[in-house]
Amino acid sequence: MTSLLPSNDLAEGFAAHLLRWAKVVGEPAENWPLVAVAGYATSLANQEGHVCIEAETLTRFLPGQSGSEVIERLQASRVVADARNRDFAPRPLVLDGAGRLYLHRYFSYERRLARCLTMRHAPFSLVGDEPRALPPEAAPHPVDWQRIATALAWQRRLTIISGGPGTGKTTTVVRLLARLLEQNPNLKIALAAPTGKAAARMLEALRAYHGSHAPALYQRLPRESFTLHRLLGVTKDPGRFRHHADNPLPFDVVIVDEASMLDLALATRLFEAVPLTARLILLGDKDQLAAVEAGAVFAELSADPSLSTACIERLAAETGTLPTAICPPPPIHPTPLCDSVIWFCESHRFSRDSGIGRLAADINAGAGEAACAWMAAQTGDGATDAAAVTWLEESPLDAGELPASVRRAILSGYQGYLQALRTPEINLRAIFQAFNRFRVLCAVRESSRGVRAINRLVEQYLRHEQGSDADANPWYRGRPIMVQQNDYALSIFNGEVGICLPDESGQLMVYFPEQATRLAEEGGGEDTFRAIAPLRLPEHDSAFASTVHKSQGSEFAVVLLLLPAEPSRVLSRELLYTGTTRAAQRVILAGSREVFLAAVNNPTKRHSGLIARLQEQVLNRSNREDVLPEQPGRDERYGPVCYFLPEL
């Protein structure tokens, strides 16, 4: 393998196995270096979140060869399938007509998902559910986009709603469910999200609306939320689910929150499992971080909020809005999903020109210099909005060490939690509320400015303040933990937070809010908690600090966003935006100007061909079965990157 490629055991293993396979099938020896490099680079890109790579980029590792030469040789290779031939035989790699190179499974996912989208992209009334006009609004201006989205979701099999925090996505869901349940009280509704934490927050948000509807209607709202894996039905076979195209989900409406976390593989399984007779509604924020795994599905699907003239006329008639007033924003780029996407652009939590809203808008716009100037003014003497945004600006000369001002801000943020722990009687509700008011969010896990170091800092301080300096036992009063993997037997899910406290006998237990999985039987019932012995817990970490990725779907009154000492690939515009908008009242940004500007100027770009696959489906719709079969190879050492490789 060329020394120009970075070291990666998984990619190296796949490339070596692919090269052995190429030799078995008679690949010419002069193509062996190309095969190895192509396999390595595609596997590595997949691990970094890309669905595919541009084949021309392989020239960086193959000196003396042009992009066109590389593509021609790949097209002729016996280990690369040419996607222009719709009936191509399964091969480990796939090259499409635009020069995108895929691992076979991910090309299959794209084509399968595009096929599902094409089938679902039609008015719901085509299957016999005629829309009913909503009462007209008292005045046609301004446009109530929540009302528009409700009407659109009533009409469509697929609705995609993108909006930042506080823009009204949950309110829209409540409106839609109220209307649907009024028509059909026996409607089967599923609420889901990629993580248990996000699913729990969705259920809690519904519970908050119990007073705005008749009790009978509230009682018909869903009582439970699901992680997507639990909704689809986890089986003992990795990557296989109980519900799929041949055994669809038994629901009439499926609502998925925090859909920006959807990776390509999970999105494909979800779309295939939802029957065409059901409504599928995706809620998310196109500007947030994409999924940890390969793909940025929600951002791609929500890129075009265009509405056709016919759709606008229907929406205007249903909502009592002037058709000329329904003017969606211009698309990021056109897609075939016209009439299925709505953007919510107005936050009811903080306005665009307020502290957090202003900072988030500047980050999204790539206006880093303007953001720095504004933050400096807000943090300085005479600032008018210092309570909303504080910038603890650091010098690059700090070399990554945590300045005293940042340490003070972190420890000060947890004073309310420490006070709640000091009360003679344990009040679980008050302790959880105190803990959830403040959180440190980091871009990385390691280094002196990462999650592990900050957790150690706060733990040492908390133990000292409680008179317990010994740290031989990891369990102590007030230790918060975040679950890192799902445990369906215990009904504890990835991202859930528990707090270690003594029970009535003095035994340390970890308490979790009970509403994390199921709504109270009576509207707005009291919070309940359940205790689990520490030794029974699945993989977990302390939770005074967490990565921005892990904070998705959460909200805290105050957030301290800690930037690393130097720019890095993981520090992106989306990470800054996501971390900033986790705060409801105040955000404290700790880091240097140089690192902040580098992040603002580093928007995430994930290579994908999903929209191209969708355009192909629209142009070439036929009755032919074009879904590629999944046939994992027998060698499982290389996980989800090793496909169609025979046993050697």
C-alpha cells in the first residue's frame, strides 16, 4: 500500500482481502495496485461518514495516472460493477456514471432508499384519504408555517419538516395528531427517534401539551416512544430487523424526531418497513450534525422546500391563506422531492437577532468575523446581551491548557447541582432539574480539553466538596452517567442519563427518569424514577461533559461549549451550530478566535449520490425489480465494509 495513504487497520484489511479476491477472479496484475488503493480509500471514506468517493481522487495515490484513466480502468476491472448497467452482477465495488465509487452495500442502500422515496412521493389522497378543509385563519398574513406543514402532512405520504430549536416542530405534530385522531380515534401512531434520549424528549414534549386539548383526545395520543432499532425490531442477526418490506410496521402514522441523526443504512431500513398506506413524517434540523455513520440523509432530503403551484393552491384552500403569501425559501439545490419539504425558519425560543439566535445565524451563514466582533462586544463592558452569550476568548499560546477562567466557569456551572445534592432529603426531581440546567459540551473526547479530562476535573471537585477524596471506587453520591449502548432487557437506551444516589438503605443506585420510555397514564402525571444497580448497567461514561454529537436532541438552560486547542477535521460549522443551539438561555463559548474561525469556515461535506439515484428513479420508473440483494461475504472480520468476497 502506498505510503501516501493514512494508516487504518480496517481499510487495510479490506484492501488486502479485496486484492486476494481480485487475483482469484483473474484481475490483470497491472491493476492490482489500483484495486488495493480503491478498496482502501473507499473503506476509509465510509468510516469517515461518506457514502462514496470521487474516483478521480484516487490519482493522489497513483502518481502518473489521470482521473479519466483511473475511471476507465475501474470500469474494466473485474472487481468493480458499472452502475450504468442496471442488471450488473454483484461485485465488491460499484462505479456510477458520475465517477462515484461505492462499496456495493452502500450503492444498494442508495438505490433502495431512492426507490422507496419515489414510491412514497405522492399525495396521500391517491389511496382514498381525501383531505378536509381547515377553518380559515382570521387574517391571511403572516403565513403560519406550522399550519401549512400540518395541512401538507395531511395530504402526503411523506413530509419532511426541518427547523432549528424552538421553531414549532412539536407543536405541528400535536396539531396534526389532533386532526388525525379526530377523524379516526383508532389510528395507530408510532413515535420514534434514533436514540432513546431523543425518543424520550419527544414523548415529554407531547406530555407538555396535555392541557391544550380535550382530555379524551389527550388520552388517545401515543403513550410510548421507540428508538428506531426497537421500532424495527432487533433480531439476533446483526443488521437485521423483524420489520421490513415483507413484514411492514403495523402503524398508520410514523413520526421520527431528530431525523438528522439518520444514517443511510438505518434510513433505508426505516423507509422499507413503513407501509405505503401510512404517513411518514421526519422532523429534524438540516443544519445540525449529520449521523455518526455514513450518510447525511436528512440534509439531502430536506434541501429543496419548493412547492408546486397546485400544492400551494391546495394548502391555501385548506388553511385560509392567500396563495401569493405561501412563498417557500429557495432550495439549497433542487431535488425531486418538491411538495414534501417544509422549513421552519422562525424560532419561538430565541429570535434571530437575540444572543443565541444571532450567534447561530452567523455560524450558519459562515460569518465568522462578524460573529467574533459581535461576541467580543457582548462579552465586554457595557454589553447589552451578556447574559445570552459569553465568549471566554483564549490565546493560541495557551497550548491547550485550560485557563483559570474556563475552569471557574465550569465549576461555577455545577454549583446549583452541588447545592441540590447537599439537601438532607433526596429530592430526585430537584436533583435532575439542577443537573440538567448546565452542561459542558466538547468537540473531542481526549486531550486536556476533551470529555474525559473535564469529567475528571468536575468529579474531583465534587468529591472534594462532599468530603470524599478517595477515588478508588468509581461510584459516589451525585455521579451522573450517560449510557453508551442500548439494553433492551433493562429498557435503557444509548444517550440516557442517570444519577448515582443512595437508596433508603444507603445503597448506591443509579436513578433514571421513568418517562424515558413511557408516558404517565394520567395526563401530566408526576415524574417517576427507577433505580438500577451500577453493576447491571451497560457501557457508560460520566456525564458532566459530553461530546456535541451526544448532546443532539437535548436542551440545557446554559451550555459551555469548549473548543479544542487547534483546528481539526471534527470541528465543523455544524458542530458549532449544534452545540450553540443546545442552550435555551445562555451559551458560554471557550476557545481561541483562530479555532472558532476555522470551524465556521469548515462546513461538513459528505460525498453521496442519493439525489442522483432519486433522479434516476424518477426518470426510469418501471415495473422492473431493481433492488439489489444483500449478500454479505463469509469473512466478517471487516464488519460493514466487506461484501461479496468469497471464502479464500
